[in-house]
Amino acid sequence: MTPSVAAASSLAEELIQKIEQKTAVIGVVGLGYVGLPLAVEKAKAGYNVIGFDVQSSKVDMVNEGINYIGDVVDDDLREIVQQQKLRATSDYSFINEVDAIAICVPTPLDTYQQPDTSYVESSAREVAKYLHPGMLVVLESTTYPGTTEELLKPILEESGLACGKDFFLAYSPERVDPGNKHYNTKNTPKVVGGVTPNCTKVAASMYRAVLEGDVHEVSSPAVAELEKIYENTFRHINIALANEMAILCNKMGIDVWEMIDAAKTKPYGFMAFYPGPGLGGHCIPIDPFYLTWKAREYNYHTRLIELAGEINNSMPEFVAERAANLLNKEGKPLKGSTVYLLGVAYKKDINDIRESPVLNIIDILEEKGANIVYSDPHIPSFKRRGKEYRTMELTQESLQKSDLVMVTTDHTAFDYSLISRFAPAVLDTRNALKTEAKPKLYEIL
């Protein structure tokens, strides 16, 4: 073993010992949907945790023990803040105090459907200012293969420290499913890929000390980066297939939901995916396009992924067309009709409207002259194109005042019996009324 390798191994063992003894101080950059739950779990595991965020409002709320993320338990946050196990700051100089840090910042697409890595870059530059020997840096933000080694590593090495020798660098993709009642940050298996074997070893030890889920080690950050995109691309493509089947089934007069439920009785070789009004959230509509962008570097065109994107992106227009057709059966034009949307969140029982297809449906319907009102117990208000919308209480009166009710998000809190009894016409994009008596004018997606 060369002196440099021996020194790196010694630093790795020292940090692993700190992790095992819970004397390591852990930092989390980005206190959003991924970062805050991770910071909370690390603090609950017994570590002193410092959260970093550029938004002072988030910093203040965390330090006051006020929760703003659905997957975090209010009492858990309040307790660890009171115990001084978690504190938040916008001052990145406190990175001097941490032994390991996870970067959990957004990686959106720009207007040209290309990855915007500016948040990752700015975070890496802040970390690089205070990087010190023996420190671990883990990127958790979903991104294209190569980001950790081609983008992050050079920025961090501007500090004068060498990756794998003086500090450790790894990639471990976040796996967050908002609203999932069974799997959360603590019990979801983790994938970890380090730049060197020691990098992997140190990062894996940190996650094993914090989480209950299995930690699966891979040979490089690129493998871990690609597997995360593959997970979401798999869902993206299969949802596109379900959406295309919904369009075809509508033309054929077949209940697409009944057909899929019949198909899933096969105990092997089939996994059920269901149609909907379009894709939402910060992952599935966006992540596959990181891969299409990266593929161009290798002169390869990801045709299946892009075609799936076209199908999924077309669903809000298809839903609007179905709404117009259903109103036509009542002898009403879409223009001037009141369309009552039930749910604007992109997913059941969450308060997140990022990339929600319902927003696009609103745009299309309003451009065609419809009057839009909505109810969503998780989204009291939102702004779209300079206009503010506020939720209404779901009542017999609000249903009867509308011309068409559209179930766009199947929240548990909705009274579907009330909807089935008093809605004049229903377009159900989620098959939410499947067990209810159907209104006279009722159609599923």
C-alpha cells in the first residue's frame, strides 16, 4: 500500500469511527422535499445536524420547529430542534464544523429541456470554500450520469484537496415518494456509488448508521446516477403506455381501468400502471430528459423516452377535449361553462403542485372560455399566470352550481358519495368513483 493510499484509508477509518460513535456532525444542503426529511432522520439517529438553505424563510421555520414538508412528522421536527440536534442556517461557513454533508438541491430543466445544474454548482462552490481533510460529500440530487465526477469533483478539488485522498465523494440518489404511507426516507433502500472504494465505504457507513433500509453499493457514481434516472424513466414510459391505452379504449368504448385490473390478475410478467390527466411532480416528467440530453453526447437518440414524453404531455389537451365533448352531451358549450376541478395537487393526498398536469388543464380550459373553480384540501390557494385561485369547500351547492365536475386528483378527503349524488356531470380522470353510484352523465378517462 502506497503512503497516499494508506493515508486515505486512515482518514476513511477515522470518519467511519466518528459515524459509528455518532460523534460526526452531518450537514444537509437544501431543506426541501428531500433534504429536510433526510436531516430529520439523521438527527433522530443521534447525530448533530446542520441544515443549509438560501431561503431564510425555511431556515427560520426549521429553527422554530415548524414543519412545512408533508413527509416529516411535526412532533419529530419540534423535538429534535428542542434537543438541539438540528439547526438551520444560511451561513455556509458552518461547513467548517461538519464531517459529512449531503447536497439535496433542485435539478430542474431549462426552457430547452436541458438539465439546469446551477443549484448543484453553486452548492458545490460553497462546500469547496470550507472543505477540509477527512470530509465526506454526497450528492443526492437527481441528475445525468457523470455529474458527480465531471462537475462536482473538479469544483471541490479547486480547494486544493484531492478526491479519494484528502476527502471522500459519492453519489446516492434520493428516493422520495410523497404521500407513500409505507415507504419513507428511513426505510427505503439506498444506492451508493463512490469515486473510489474508500469513498463508497465511508458513504455507505453513514447511510447504514442512519437508515433502516438496505444500502446497495455500486461501482461508481455514474452507475448510481443512471439507475435513478432509469427508475423514473421506467415509470414514465409505462404511464405513457397506460395513457395511450386510455385514448384507444375511449375510441373503442372499453373501460381502460377494468381492462388493466383484468391484466394485473396475471401473477408474473405484468405490472399495473394507470392512466391520468398527465404527469406531475419534480421527478417523472423531468428526470428522463436528463438522459435524452446526455445521450446526445454519445450520438444516440432516445426515441422511446421522447415518444413517451409526447404522449404524457398530450394528456391535458385530451382531458380538455373530453370535457368539451361531455358538456356537448348536455347541450352546453365549453365557453361560458363552469368547470369544477377536484384536486390540483399532482398526486393523491399531498400538497405539491410542482409540474401538476392540472395547471395545464386549467390553462387550456380557460383559453377556450371556461370558468374554472376548484377544491383541494391540501392546496388552499395558488397563483398561475398572474391570477390567484382559492379553494372552495366541496358541498352540495358548489357541485350543483357547476356545469361539469372533473376529478383530477383523487384525494382521500373528498366525499365521493356526495359527488356522485349532486354533480350534474362528471369526468373522472382517476376512476375515483368506481365504487359509487354513477351520475347520469359520467365518464372515466
